[in-house]
Amino acid sequence: MPLSDALKKYFNTPDNNFTPTLLEYLQTNDYLVEDYLLILRLTDKYISHLNKNSDAFSKALLEISITNSTHELLFHLIWSKLKNCDQSTNLQSSFSDYVSNNFPLLKLFNNYELVCSHEDTKNHGGIGFIIRWFKVISSGNENLFCEDCDSVLIPNFIRADEYLCMNESCSKYKVKTYSNHCWNCGSLIDSKYNAQCESCDWYICNDCGSCKQGEKGGCKNKKPKAIVNQVVIEDLRISATNNSIFKKVLNASLSANKSRQNRCSYGISTNRGTKILQNSDELLNYMCSYGELHYIKLISAFSKIDFSILGKDKVQVYDWGAGQAIGSIALLDFLFENENIIKIDEIKIIEPSMVAIEMAKNYLSPPFNVSVNCIVSEINKKFDDLNLTDIELNSMPCIHILSNIIDIPTFKLENFVQIFTKFRTRNNLFICIGPKYKRNVERTDFFYKAIKNIFSNITLIDASSRPVKVEVHSTLNNQNLNHVATNSSLIFTAN
């Protein structure tokens, strides 16, 4: 029986039977947090039933919740509505438990478009905060992950767009982070990068200077508070030339994504691309959610390199953990924009997902790639399964692209580094890109030190962590938004 029919039936039972029948249903059926909306719509009419049985209901539902984090979350959502009281601490705890037990496979909603009509945090209580959070995190917003421990931030259930890290061992435990977009121009507003106005307490947009919205009363005396450790943001734009491979790939992906039904169900299932992607839906989602951010980080890195250090001969490119080859695509675009300052003989895709390899080879061929003619080959293995015999070298210099891969903890970095002993007789350029958080910094530092022990000569080109701003297309609300992504790059040569 659908929950809507079941609840109508249960809400119409006599008072003394109402609570047991509802609890019986909750105990014997799987449901989504989305189902809370059905309860919410009915509680306004039948709230007297719940109030008369509130003590028994809360006790019974809380007993269920001991072994089920979704039931616990539902309990606090209903309870905050019934009693019209502050349940923020309980909601923080229960939602944090739910996310930690289920992320990234959060089966919260079946009908995202319908649910979004209940995003109002004032009128719909805790569910409004959850819907808003789900909407933001599904869009690929990296700022909803802790910059220290990389845990998923959750709503604080007090103020819209304020989030917390609930990892008790993290230095930023329960430190509030604000993340939203400017009401006027769409630029990212984030407490890490934007100052608050002393007069209205709204954050001030770094692009258009707006703070409090006019229809909310406006602000007549804008005065920014000081930001501790003000961050310099690198502002870049994706190439708009007709020959840009990535532009063609992105447009094709966005077009395909618009026609997908229930596209939000894949919104976070890729776990920010850290899992091995298994099907076309996951590949499509990854490209739409993260492609622009990763591409712009790579373009930023390439702009810091004098590629003439590799000489005039052709080069081999090793795209490690390539996925759909965004790293190689960005390199080809960059070289084309800069009159092909070096020539590429071969691109080697090292990737455990065969469906990702096939997609990458498609993108590196016509009609997407019409500017560079090179060999594209692959090694379809996990890093832990690689052997020295998998590497076939020629006499050319090698470019190693390690984009958003070193930080992934599912492979043994100390074993992976040994593969590069095969490259000791070659001139090598290493380009390591990733998010700026503790694990990535530590693993990248380990990688660099291990490489220094393998090669005789190391020349550091860049080691920086400036965030980058890029205009990204939100697949959930179908509009372009200015976004800021954390960025940590390490670029060096080794021979």
C-alpha cells in the first residue's frame, strides 16, 4: 500500500488505535525521508490525534530509531513540527548519523522536482533544510565538504545555508560554514571568502557588492567585517573557441542530462567521482557535476608551466586515473590555444573502469577532437594491480597528469609510487591537482617525497593552493552560477 493511502487510513482510525497503526506501518515498511512530506501535509488536519498520543508515539518511534537512523531522523522531524520547538541539536545528530551510515547512496527522494516545492525552511521545518542541503550537494558544490577532514557538512537546522562538520575528532567540529549564491548576480557566497556586513549581517558579494536583498529590507550602511586569512581567488574562464574539445563534451553532456528522468538520483552516487564509475548515467553525472571545476583547475596548472622544458620532440602523456580523460582533454585544449607548443605522440589512459575508458576514447576522437591527431591507448587496471611490465616506454619525454586521484584512499600510495621507477631514464613532468583538504595534502606530500627518492633531479615548478572561480552550469536548476572550488596543485619535473 502506498504511504499516502496508508497514512490517510491510519489518520482516520479512532484515537486509541492511531499511534499503534502508524508505528506498525513504519516498522514494517521501507520509506524515504520524502515520505515525511506526506505526514506533514496530514498532520495539520490530524494534529490533535498526534498530540493526544504524543508521549506514546514518541516513545515507540524512538525505540524503532535505535537501530534505524532514518526512523530517528523522521522522529525528530515530526516532533519538531508537533511541538513547534527547537530540535536543531537532535536533527543535527540524527541527520549526521543518517548521512554517515548511507553516504553517498542517499535514497532520500524519488521525485526531486516535487520535493523542491517544500524547500521553504521556515514553513516546512527540518525537511526544508534537508531538501536545500540535498539540492546543493547534488550540484557538485565542493564547499559542503570539510576542508580539514573531508567529511560531508550537514545543515545546522537553525539558519538556512549554514552547515557544520559533525566529526568530533576534527579541528572544525561544529564550526559553522555559510555557503549560498548571491541573490543579485549568482556568484558564490561563502564564509571562507566573503565578509559579513556589520549593519545587516548578510555576506557581501565579492563581484557585485550586494549584501541584504532589497525586498528583505535592504541595507543602507554597508560596512564589511574583516575576514581572517583573506583568500585570493583565481578567476578563470573556460575557452569559448569552437575547437575546444571540452566545450563540445560539456554541451553534449548537459544536453543528454536534460533529457534524463529523475536525474537527481545520481546526484551524489558517484561520491564526488572517487568510486569506480560503472555506467553511462554515472559518467554523465560526473561530467555535468564536476567536469567544469576539474577542467578549470587543470587549465590553471598548465598556465604555470613552460612546456619548452620538454624540448622539441614529441611527448607521451600518462593520464593516471583518467576517468573520461578530462585531464588529457584540458591539455589538448590548452596546447591548441597556445599554438601547440609541444606535440603529443600518445595519450595513455590508466583507468579501472572500462566504460570510462571507452567514453574517454570517444571524446579524444572526432567529432569532439578535430585539432590534435595522436595515438590513444589504455591500461584497464586498478592502481594496486599495476605492474612494471604494464608500462611500455619509448624515448620521448613523459607528462604525468594526476588529477583528483592522489587523495583517493582506496589504493596503496606506497606501492603506486614504485611504478615510476620505470620512468627514471626519461624526462618527466608531473602535474598533480586535487582539492585542498588534509588528506590530499598529506598524500600529495608523501607522493612528492617518494618521487624525490626515485629520481636524481627534481625541479619544483609550483606548489600552491589558491582556490579558483569558474562559471558552472547547475543541472538541477538549469542556470549558470559562479562557483569557487578549493585547489591544491603540485607541479615538478623529474629525471
